Amino acid sequence: MVPVSARTRTARPWLAVAAAMFGVGWGANQFASLLLAYHLHRGLSVPTEEALFGVYALGLVPALLIGGPASDRWGRRRVVRPMAVVSVAATVVLMAGASSTPMLYAGRFVAGAVSGAVFAAGTAWVKELSVAPFDPGADEQAGARRAAIALSAGFGLGPVVAGVIAQWGPSPLVVPYLAHLAVMAAVLPGLWRAPETVAPGGGSGPGLAARLRVPTAAHPRFLTVVAPLAPWVFAAAAVSFAVLPTVVADNTTGFGIAFAGIVAGLTLGVGVLVQPVARRLDRRDSARGSAVGLGATVLGMGVAALAAEQRSPALVLAAAVVLGAGYGFCLVAGLLEVQRLAGPDDLAGLTAVFYALTYVGFAVPIVLAELAATVGYPMLLAGLAGLAAVSLVVVTVQAGRAGAGPGRRR
């Protein structure tokens, strides 16, 4: 770890990196509440909307898998700083998409690539800035908790603000994006003052190709506990804010765009609120947090199926609360498992693998949109509840068989 001055120790430098993650998360998810706006003002079909939502993951997953190990080798600054700037460019491209669907695809893809690099490297950076000597008073779980809250808060506030502006403001396909540009203008200067945590000369270790293999991803506990849990992190969230508002759109005429933003904010806001509880549930020798998260996801998918059956906005809000809890519990449980399992040289790499698996959940709205014409959303969502229940059983059983993960990293 690099040397740190007394001034840096008192400045809480993790805040600057967490703020950048918040801003990038805002830019990544502001699009969620605008799906209905593009449908109303551009006439885009539901499958096209869901494809635009999902193409984000196509940029995100490879960037996660490369950006995390790259920052382990060359440093957090070299990855996070330039990609945070590119987040601004991605939003500008989305603004140009007001009259061009290809520009929307391009903007979403770039936003995904930015998110992948920043979330993997940024999460590792926040964790490393949440221990001595940077923050000697922080508890052992502070890094994972701070990164998860920053990410979730950005994800939640972005669509709320964008949805409200799009519903009642001018130029609903352009002006909502200005809020993200303002947020990034506020957080970028601090990012340039955050200290590096990868020691100079650290690049003399294993090469990037070697780091891409992330051997700890083959640990039995990662394969049998973390991997089955991970896709449900964003499957729960995406169903809530990318599927359910569209399903009940006929009953939210006149405030549908704002309603979509509120659903997204409620989902991710609850995800933030439950994270302290998730931290207290965590145990090295059990999977209690994971079990609670998957249990909430099962219940939330059941409420979502009922909401789709009855076309009830009130039930959508109820489902958002429960699915948000599932999202928050699963996210924190997974990050804490990763923090324990990662070796000294692959924290960002293993974090990247975890996030890549979580973003598999972003494909769920696309699959549902393709199947809905023949099966119907109520049945599909009930099926997701069943699959989540299977995952719950697998994780609970395998947690005992795989044994405890290594002791916590400091």
C-alpha cells in the first residue's frame, strides 16, 4: 500500500471515490425511468425498450472483467478517473438519442462500459481507503458497505430525478440528462485528489493476462454460494423498475413516467436502507444474509406476479419495497463474501467477477419481454419466484458444505 500523509488520514478520501461511484451509478440508471418516455414520445416498442435497457450489460460485463484486474495491476486512478469522465460523454450521446435510436444504443453501451470499469475498480478503491492508515476508525465491513450504498444511492436517485423532470419538464428526452452532468461536475474534482492505494511498482507483479484468470473465483464457496446468489441482485431490481411500471402503464396514464422513477427510487432506496441490517446478519461461517436476500426476492417476485395479474400500481409499489430489500441484502452479502475470499492481489478482479454475475440479472427484462406475448407476465414472474426459491435452497445447503471462507482481509 502507498504511503499516506497525516492530512490524508483525516480527509476521509474514500468519500471522493464513493461520490464518483454515486455519479456513475446515477448516469447508469437514469435511463430506467425514461423507458416509458421513449415509448410515449418516440413510439418505441416494449421489446426495443428492453433491448436498450439490456445493451448496457453488453458493455458492462467485459469492462468489469478487464477493468478490475487492470486496476489491480496499474492502479485504481488509471482506471477510475478516465472512465468517470467518459460517463459524461455517454450521457451526451444519450441526449443526442432524442431523435436517433442508434445513438441510444451507443450511449447505453458506453454507459455500461464506464459502469463496469468504475464499479469494479472503485469498489476495491473504497475498500482500501476504508482501512488504516486512510481511515483507521472504520470497522471491518465499512468498505463493502460504503461502496454498496454509494452505488445504490446513485442507481436510485438518478431515475427518480430523471423521471420527474421528464414527466413535467420541457424536452423530456433531453433535459432530464442535464441533472447527471451537474452531478458529475460536482464529484469529478474530488476524484483527482483521492490517493492511490496500489503501491508504485505494483505493476511488476503478474501481468494483466494472468490477473484476468482470477483464481479465487474457483474457490468452492464462491462457486456454490456467491455465484448462485449474484444474478438475483439485479434481477430483483430490474424486474421492479424496468418491467412492472410498463405492465401497469394503462393505469398510470398522466403520471406514468414519474411513477416509473418513483418505483426505481423506492426499489433502490429500500436497498440502501436494509444494508446496515445486512451487514449485521453477516457471518463468516454461514450464509444468513444471502438467505434473507433470496427469501425477500422470492416473496417480491410473488407480489410482482400478483401486481401484473391485477394491473395494480399499489401492488407494484409493494413489490418494489420487497424486491428492493432482496436487492440490498443480496448485494451486501455478495460483496462481503468477496471481501473475505479475495487474495492480496485480486480484490478488484474478484469484485469484477461478482459484479459481472450480478448484471446477468439485467437480461431478465429482455427475456420476459420476448416471452410475455405467449406466456404472460403473471406466469413469468411466478416462475421467477420459483427459480429464486431454488437458488435459496442451493445457497443454504451449499454454504454448510463449502465451509467458511477465509478470515476477513484488512
